[in-house]
Amino acid sequence: MHRVITLLLLILTINGCAQKSFSPTETVKSYYAAFDDSNFPRIKSLISDSLTIVEGDYTTGYSYDSFYKQFKWDSIFQTTYDLVELKEIGSSVLVTLSSTSPRYVFLKNNPLISVHRISFKEEKISKIELVDYVDADFAVWEREREALVAWVKLNHPELDGFIHDLSMQGAMNYLKAIELYRRR
């Protein structure tokens, strides 16, 4: 009887310690669902402790803490993410993503559709690389952004600098600037 109890305890311990492994596609789906749910603890469980994001010529490395600051900035805009297409290519996932937010509405690029290559290290997201934007009109984006920045500088200098402030307060100032600009 003692052997049976010991064997059962050993089996339960092994089963309890086993981690559930997700496919890369399932991990990407969970990652964006966690963004939509504003669930950073879930995001943290899906990303590597060293996350790299590549957008054009810019490469940014994030720790959990620095990525949390980026997450908080993005959450102020209430950005939503819709996965349009996912393709596993080797050990990475190519994802077409449709993002919507009040910021994109103001910049006249809503939804913003983009393609990203997501790479993994030890079953966690380690790199997100922007591959392409689909139908984005950055001439319009830049025109709207520059008009807002110039107007804020003249009419609400207390908000000046919001465009480069990637903190939560910077995002709140960005939304306030948009609201004031629209009511002018």
C-alpha cells in the first residue's frame, strides 16, 4: 500500500510540474488577445525576458519593465488588435494584423494593417519585426500629426512634447491634444 501511495504521489508531482506547451500560432493568438484584454501578466508569460522589436531602421530591446511602460502607453489609446492571417514559417509566425485606435482615426489610417514576423526563443516571443504596412498612407499620417503638433505648440504649450513622450502621461496628453484640436 505504501508503494502505491508513493507511486501516485510521484505521478501527480510529475503531471503537476509539466508545463503546457503552445504552438507558435497559439502563442501569437494569446499574445494579442492579452493586449485586447489589457492583461500584462499574460503578455509577460508569453514573451522572453529580452524582447526585441524592429520597425524599419529602429531596433528596440525591452526588458519586462520597459515593455510594461510601452504596454501602458498603448493601453491609453485603447488599441484593439484583430488577427487577419497567421502563417507558421519554420520557427517563426508571419502575422497580418489589423489595429484600430482613436489615434489611428485621427491620423486617418484606421485600421492600420501591418505584417509582422514573430520569432521565438524557448517557446516565448523574443522578436517582433515589422515586415510591411498594407495600405497605410504615411503622407496623410505625417500631415495630420504635424498639424496637430504645430497647433498644440501655439495654443496649448503645456502639452508640447506629447509626440515624443512614450509614458502613460504622454499618451494621455496625446489624446487630450487630439480632443482640443478637434474642438478648435
